[in-house]
Amino acid sequence: TKVEKNMRVACPVDSMDQIKKNAEEAEFITLFEIEEDEILSEEKIQVSSSAIVSLILAKNVDTFICSNIDNPMMVSLLKNNIEIIGGAQGKVKTVVNSWINGTLECNDIVCSGQESGGCSGDCSHCKSI
């Protein structure tokens, strides 16, 4: 991934800064400001599950990196032109740096967004859904 402009990336995380297995159950959202393949800032915000999409939209996020995402959240993000990258696991900063460097390892089965339950780790890839 070559970041050519300022980008905002959001990730759902737990209290230990691990990517949350189910995005809609995240206790926190970590926001990254990225420019030219470098993290400029990082902010961890406590959030309720009902406010995740609103927060992402309010913060003008470009890309949402997660492990699993439910269908209603996925549809809301896609309708707002937010790129979704699924199947990610591990420490959030390591995941984001791997994505920036083009080395993020995800499963290679493409999710079309048509699955009734959303995307889980077995229907994700390292490109936008």
C-alpha cells in the first residue's frame, strides 16, 4: 500500500491494543493519521458498539482495518465509501504498519459484501471489500 496523501485509518481494538475479533464488539477505536507511508499520529478512543460507525464517519476515516465485521456495519461503511480490510489480527500498530508496507497477511478469499452475516476472518482479503 502506497499512501500518497493524508489518510485516516481506524481499527477496532480491545483494552490491550489487539485488533478485536468482532468489530462491532470493540471497546475502543484506534485512529491513525498516515502520510507518505508514515504514521503521524495515533489516538485511542473509548466507544460503545452503537457509536462505532458514527465515530468513524465523524473522524473522516478512509480505511477500516478489522478482523470480522457484521453486515449492518459493513453496509454502513461501504455506503460512505470507506475501504474495509478484513481478516487482520494482532497488535494494532503492527497491523497498520504491515498494511502500510504492503505485508499485511489476511486470508485470500474475497468477500463480496453479499453474505448475510457480514465478513468473518474466512471471507476477507487485503483489499477493499
